[in-house]
Amino acid sequence: MPAAAAAEGFHRLRGSAPEGVWSAPGRVNLIGEHTDYNGGLALPIALPQRTYAAVRLRDDGHLRVSSDVAGGDVVDVAVADITPDLPGGWASYVAGVWWAVHRSGQDVPGADVHLVSDVPVGAGLSSSAALECCVAASLSDLLGLGLLEHDDGRARLAAWCQEAENVIAGAPTGGMDQAISMRAIEAHAALLDCRSGGVEQVPFDLTARALALLVVDTRAEHALVDGQYAARRRSCERAAASLGVATLRDVPVTGLDDALARLGDAVTRARVRHVVTEIDRVTRCVTALRAGDVDEVGRLFVASHTSLRDDYEVSCRELDLAVDTALDQGALGARMTGGGFGGSAIALVRSDDVERVSAAVTEAFNRAGLREPGCFAVTAGPAAGRDA
Ligand code: ADP
Ligand code: MG
């Protein structure tokens, strides 16, 4: 039990028991990629993999954080000193949450925090949001804020976590990751409306249909990621400005051709085409899921991948290989998921085919001389909460 491991690790390092253990899930996005910062739609599920925080408040104003993932060393920072430069590194994701809650006007004391996690780190499965959200969940309970008890409160916690990641950890991500980690419901995907902040729960229980969602962590590392992400965002913002809309969400798919005709540059047109058609694919995917039309879900996955690869140009050799191999092996659909340039792909496969498709993808990576990928089937897990 990872919750017990977090408590034990805390005890070992701090010499006393924590006040409690809280956890939060990583996520995988079914469809709706690079749409969140365009005010669009996304459809993530929470993973069964989670990050666990064992926490005890301190009365000296210091935050002392350790993590198995980071080797167990304790990072110490005074809450009043937290900035984008301090404490820096991985602990800034934790300190950022403290900072955001403090900035909202809450009185926040210090704390000892020990973390364990089974979310793959840097795999595009949002270990960063899992980390922020388990810490925010602990703060809500330990400060008596009661925000875990209703969806509005959870949305507020998610906003603090996003602020932590944007301002203190310095990653300019949209709000999808924190929203799903805080607001997921087991066996459901969440249709996130990134313009209104609204969430609609969509039943997502593949086991009942003898299907599985296979995640392929490509373990690919490409240096381009941050700069390319920022460049895509800028390109969308500029396109929205020249079309006279607040965000590309305001371009309906029926008005796409008109919008494209008003954009001079071919690359910008391709970026806009991805965003507008991708938002439409999310809507169609929700309709297909509600109707039980899994073949259509698979087709939409493939169309999403093609659009991300050719129009948005954020795929890479490893992601394409994972997707193509899964499709060759009879997957109903497959696509890259997350920001791109590495990270993970997903494939919708028959339950009986999980092993075979995983083996074929691994074999294809070996043959291509690539690092061995991680392949595992996932179900939609629950949101952040208290474990012990
Ligand atoms: P992703 O969220 O896709 O896993 P990110 O680059 O957004 O990738 O976040 C990964 C970073 O988050 C790590 O490099 C590390 O700084 C931090 N991190 C995530 N989980 C943990 C953890 N359990 N312990 C320590 N740091 C973590
Ligand atoms: Mg992340």
C-alpha cells in the first residue's frame, strides 16, 4: 500500500507519525490535445497511479519536503521566502501550492511533507499535477478549509495548483491536469470546458465492453518540449487576435474554412485547423462514448493523432511508432497524448489483446534501437482525497 509506504517513509525521516496521508492521481487525456489554452474542450481520465503525501504541520513557518522520487533528501524553505527561484527544482511544485494558498489570504503554517508516487515522472501523465493536488488536498483538510467536500471547492484547489505550477514551478501549462486530478469520478472521463471551467462526467468503463486502454510511455526525451509548447501557444494567440476572437474556441468548426481563408500563413492555418477540428472531435467522442460506439471513438483517436502529427507538428518518431504498431496489431484507435515530443501514447484495444499489443510495441521499439517503452493498461480512477 503506497499510503502506508508514505506514512512509513515520513516516520523514518522525521521520527514521528504524520497527521494523515493524502493522494492524487496522474491523468491521461483521451482526446482534446493542445485545446486547454485555447479555451477548448478536453476529455481526460484520472489514472490509477497516484502520488501520496504524508503531512504534519509545523509551527516554525518552515516547509520541509522529501520525496522517494528525488532520493529522500529534505528540502527546507520558509513559507514566507517562497518565490519562483526558491526552493527551485522539484520541491517548487509543493512549495508553489503553499504559496498559492497563502497568497489567497489564508494563514498557512509550515509542514513536514514526505512523498511517494507510482505515477511515471515526465511521461506526459502529469506527475506534476498529482504532486500539487495531493499537497493541496492535505492543506484543505489540515487547515479545515473543507474544499474537498464539493466540486466548487475542488475547482478552487485545482486553480491554486495551476497557479503553483505556472508561477512558482515556472511551467506555463493550461488547467487540464489539475482539474482532472482534483475533480475526477471513478469509471468516468471528465469533459472539461476550459473556457467556462465546467466539468461534465462521461461514463467510461471499458472493462464492461471487454476493452482496455493501453498506455505506452515512450520514455523518449526531446529537448525541444518547452520552447515548442510556448511557440504553439503564441501561434494560437496570434491567430485568435488576427481573427478578432478571444480564443480559438470561438471559431466554430462550421466556420473553419472562412477563418482559414483569413489567415495568410500556411503554418498558422495548420495550427488553427488542428485546434478547431480537435475541439470538434472531443464533442464527437463524447457522443460516441455515450452511444457505446467504440469504433467511432477509435477513428477519432486516429484522426486526432494525424492532426497532431501533421498540422500541429508535436509528434515524434517514438509516438508515431507506438501508434502505428498498435494500429497494425488491431487496436481500434491510437494516438499520442499530452503535449508531445515524447511522453505517452494511448491505444484502445480488446482486453484479450493487451499483452500482444504491448509485446509488439516493445519489439518494434527494440528493433528501431529505441529505449524500451513502458506499456500498461489503465482504468479511470478517483480524484484526490484522504487515504489515512
Ligand atoms: P509530467 O507532469 O508529465 O510527469 P512534468 O515535467 O510536468 O512532467 O513534471 C515532472 C516534474 O515534477 C519532475 O521533474 C519533478 O520535478 C516533479 N515531480 C513529479 N512527481 C514528483 C515526485 N513524486 N517527487 C518529486 N518530484 C516530482
Ligand atoms: Mg506535468
